[in-house]
Amino acid sequence: MVQSHARDLHAEFDATVSKTDNAAMRKRLFSFAAGLLVALASAASAQTGAAQNVPLGPNPSECEIQAALLGTVGPGCPPLRMRRPPAPGPDTPALAPAAPAAPAPPVAKPDAVALPALTPPVDIAKPELRAAFRVEFAFNSAVIRDESRAILDRVGAVMAAPETGAMRFRIIGHTDAVGGDRANLTLSERRAKAVAAYLVEHHRIAPDRLEASGRGMRELLLPDQPKAAANRRVEIVNLGE
């Protein structure tokens, strides 16, 4: 679309300056117009809240896991680009205009000093830190496949790092929609417990820092594709200390 507008502008500029037969001038005008259109398109994309980074992939690095579970990265990690918040939708109410300033209180008498009531600061909720990992298991089993142990080893290294202190984590198992609800619920819980057991056994994470639960097929990642492999995942949530 940007290239189309640029071509139109180029044609207009050619018609305007054709009498001068100045090719250098036409080239400069075309470059300026094309650059301006690209800048405007980039600004529009930023205003619509376009995603600026890629979510955790099938083989995340330890730095990506740190950013997802701890909200920060260590000194040896490259800076990670954060996802922009989504743009307000049509149903999002507009922000109310700022209230006018209150009138100044009357001057108190020298023998009666009036002190305004102190308003306590509003608590700001911290963003929830969580990450979803594709952990492969044997078919209809809670046995972790060898190819998924490398991911769990990176998760264990992050949990065991000194900066995590006594942080606790919830491990949640999810399945696809193949099979019955009760069977999937049981299977997802067994798999979550298997991940917790692996972290305890291989990375010496204290058992009281982990809790495991299963959601089966009740929280599909892709509801419109209930049998997709992406629905089979293990989610880890930072519960704080």
C-alpha cells in the first residue's frame, strides 16, 4: 500500500517538474515522499498496539525464561523487547477528563491551623508472571520425553538461581480436547506433578516451593482448534514469596 501511494506521488511529481527536466529534483522528491509514507505507516502500526516481540517458542533460552517468570533478566542476557499493551477496543470507555482543581482552602486563623487529611496511596497490582512451555510426554502418559528435558533444565536453573530467593511456582498441566473431560483432567494433573518431581529431583528445588494442578481441556490455548498440539502445554506461574 505504501509503495502504491509512493508511485502515485512519483507520477504527480514527474508531471509537476517535467518542464524543468530536472531528474535529480524528481529523485529527491520521490525519496522524501516514500520515506514520509513509511514513517506514517510505522506510526499507525504503533498506535494499533502491534506486537513488538515473539512469544516463547518451542525452545526458549534461559534468558527468555527469566524474563517470563521473573520479570527481569540477568546481566549476561541481551535486552529483551517487551510486548506493547493492546490498543483500547471500541467498547473500552474513554478516560474521563481531569477534574478541575479544587478551590484553595480559606486561610485559617493563626491560633487554629487546619491540616488536610492524608489520602493513602493506591496499591498498584503487579503484573502476573507466567509462561507456557511445550513439554512432550509419552502418549497418554506422564513420562517426560528426553527432548523436553532440556527445557525443564533451563526452567530449573532459573528457579534455583539466588535471585529467585524463596519464590513459589504453580505448575499447571493442559491437554487438547481429544478424549473425555475426566480423563484429560487426571492426565494433566499427573503431568504437572511429573514436571514438579523432575525439578525437585534434578535441580533440588524445595518441594514446598512448587504446587501442581491440572486443567485438562478446560482452558484451551486455541479454542477454535481444540485438537491442536499447541493446546498440550505446561504453564508455570510465579506465586511470589
